[in-house]
Amino acid sequence: MRRRDFVRLAVGAGGAAALAEATVAAQVASSAPSAAPRADAAPVRKALMKVGTQHGDSTEILQACAAFGVNNICSRLPSAKLDEAWSVDGLSRLKDRIASFGIALDMVPLPLSSSEIARSENPGILLANADRDKQIDDICQMIRNAARAGIFQVKYNLTFLGVPRTAPTPGRGPSRYSTFAYVEPAAQPAPTIAGTIDEATYWERITYFLNRVVPVAEEYKVKIGCHPQDPGMPKGKGWRGVETVLGSVDGLKKFLSIKESPYHGLNFCQGTVSEMLEKPGDEIFDVIRYFGSRQKIFSVHFRNVAGGFTNFRETFIDNGDVDMLKAMRVYKEVGYDGMMMPDHVPSVDGDANQFQGFAFAFGYIKALIAAVSVEG
């Protein structure tokens, strides 16, 4: 990552204007004339969520986040393996360094990323090979060390496929949208190194992992949030020979029921969950309500899409099919108090590494939080 470019672009004219535009919009909304409050009206309930990011924790990025008022973050991956970076001292130093910028380290990623299984940091866990138990033991020790360092949330993925996409499509102005359009199995890429993975096999491997890891998370009071499969695929067809069991709302419900615990939940990617739905602009709010009311949303990737199941585009936060203000109101309604993070943004010519796009998303999220905070 070119971190100097992050600062230069994010505080440049485009990024700064986007932040100002969104923030002013929130100020206008919050100061708009309204009817005088009734004497018996319930007090305004403040929104508890906060803007966050998973960009990383370099000095340059932390300086930019502090300037933007992004005061809660998920760090970079400390290390792909259990080593000094994952020691209590190593994690404590990371937390303290981030705190020196006035920023809280709310979460760290486990080395179970969104990469395809061939590039996974710990592939034995899903491949169920001879390395599985050792790799799970290492994950458990990382959770223990995180707690001892005062970090009580981690995120992870359980994916064979990574994040499949097809060719980008034109977006607003000179932008390009990350896109997915499903094709039948005969036209799909070759299977992964895992070969064919049916539902029963996938669930067995997930269950084995959860039975080992959730008790440790519960003992050490660390919330472990799993990212859904991005995107979900048609049941019975899958993608590259894999049934995407974590790619549907029902699948996520089953996932959470396997090992019930207040520390077992979701890194709730609203964009990914929207991609599971036929009509996300109508359906996503009840899905947020379902998982949020059960306190199963540990963190949020706050992203918009156009389209729906098997055919969608990742839009700017303000021009997809989902009313993001309405979504933010539902997070407030269920009492969600974690980070609202932009995860993907469209590509724009001249916006190296999409940093201005992320700056726009930060401002927009802050504006929405400000707007719902003044509502009853």
C-alpha cells in the first residue's frame, strides 16, 4: 500500500470536498425546523455506532484517520502466523501506538482472510488436512493473547472461494463498479485446490472449527465475527464446485446456531448480505433487524449495491438500491454500538488506490450517524 499517497489523496480537494459536503448535509438535516416537542415525548436516544475503518495502522493512515475523526479502527493483520506480533507484548505495543493518535484499536483480523483457499494463511482449517488442529490451536492462542492485551474483538472468514467477481462495469461519471454476474457451472473457472465441497462437508468443517474456537472466545470474552461468503451462489449449483453455505441469510442463521454464544457472531457486511437478496432495497432492513436484535452484529461493513442475488454492482455509498439512511436508523433501533466501516468503493481515474472514494464514504457515514443521532 502506498501510504503517502493515502494522505495526499485523502486530504486533497476531492476527498476534502466529499467530507465537507456530507458533513454539511448532516448539519443541515439536524438543524432543519421541526415541530415543537411534546411535553410527554420520549427523550432523543443517541446513536451508539461510530465510523471505523480497516485500512491499516501505518503512521500516515493513523494521522489521516485522526484528522477525519475516524477514531476507531481494525488494524492490519498482525502476522499470518503465531509469532511475536501475536504475543501479548506485541499486541499491547500495537494497541498503545494506535492509542497515541487518539484512536481506539477495536478489532484485529485473524489470519483467516478473504483470500481463495490456495492463498489462505491457514488453509488446513477448511481443507481438514494434517495441519488443521495445529492451525486451530494457533487461532485459539491468538484470541487468548488479544484478550490479555485488552483487545476484545476479532474478525475472520471461512471461505474456499475468496471474493469472486466478473468484469467491472461503468459507474457514475468516470467510475467503475466491481461487478458480479453469475454463470452456469460449465462456464465457471476450474475448481479450487479443495475440489468439490458439498453442503455437508462444508458444515462439518465449520462445526469442527467452532466447537474448538467458540469456547475459548467465550472464556476470554472476545467477540469473534465471521464475514459472510461474498457473494452467495445458487443452492445446488455453487461456484467452482463449492456450495456457499455462508452465502445466504438462512445459512448465517444456521452458522450462529451451531455453537450458541454471545461471543459468536458476524462481521456483518451489509453489502455482501444485500447481494444474497432478490430485492435488497426492500429486504435488507429486516435482516439487519433480525441479527441486530439478537446482538449478533459485532461490526458492520457499510456498503451499497445495485442489483441483487447473482447479478449486482458495488456502487458508491449514496447511489445504490439501499436507502442507507433508513439502514442506519435500523442499526440505531437495535442498539448497535460498533464500527460502521466502508470496505469497498468504486474505482475512479486519478484516485490512486481508491483513497478519495474511502474519504467520501467516511464523511457520508459520519453524516448519517449525525442525522440519526438527533432523531427520536
